[in-house]
Amino acid sequence: FKDADKKINILTTPEGLNELYEHHFDTLKKASDKGVDIKILASNTEKSADAVKALGGFAEIRNVNDKELPVSGRFAVVDGKELIFSLTDQKTVHATQDLAMWSKSEHAAKEVLEPLFKLAWNNSKPVG
């Protein structure tokens, strides 16, 4: 996230939202302070009230209705150029065994995951 110039789009789980708050708050805040637009999508945001309150100070956060869009994965797209995609389920895999793929594939970031994020974003509701 620290090399972002324009935008960071994150789709995550309630557990992932808490993890963003606990482990990436400072990095995301610094990115926001330098003008990076940060959007975060998560389901069941009520399970992450502290994270929503803290991250909501500089990021736009929306709640995904998991009945309409049952997404339980995690990914982030940075500037439409890079992506990180989680390959494990936080509910069944311990955090020390978490596995993710990072790629600088502009095609995958901009033409695959960004449209999926946009679709979910447009079908979600602002938190609060």
C-alpha cells in the first residue's frame, strides 16, 4: 500500500477489516495523507465496529450485503496496476498460515479485479 499514488480498493471480510486496522492502519493513513483515495468493502461491518470507526476517518467504507453478494474473499488493487489476492479462508486457516498472491499484472488488476470491485461497490451501502 505504501507505493500507492492514486487509489487503493480493498474487498475484505470482517476479520480482514480488523486485520487492516490492527496491522496496516498507519500505512493506509499515510497513503491517504498523501492524497490516495481509499475504498474498503466488507460484509458484516458491525462485527468490526472499532476498525470501521478508525479506518472510516480517512477511507470510504461500504457494507456488502452477503445475502445478495456472498463474497468471503479478500483482495486489494493498487492504482489499477498491482493486486494482492488472498488464497486462504481466514475462518479455517490460522493467521500464521495465511497465503496470498501479489502481482504487478495490470491486466489482472485493472481489467479483472477492478471491475469486480466496482460492481460490488455499486451494489453496497455506505457504513454509518
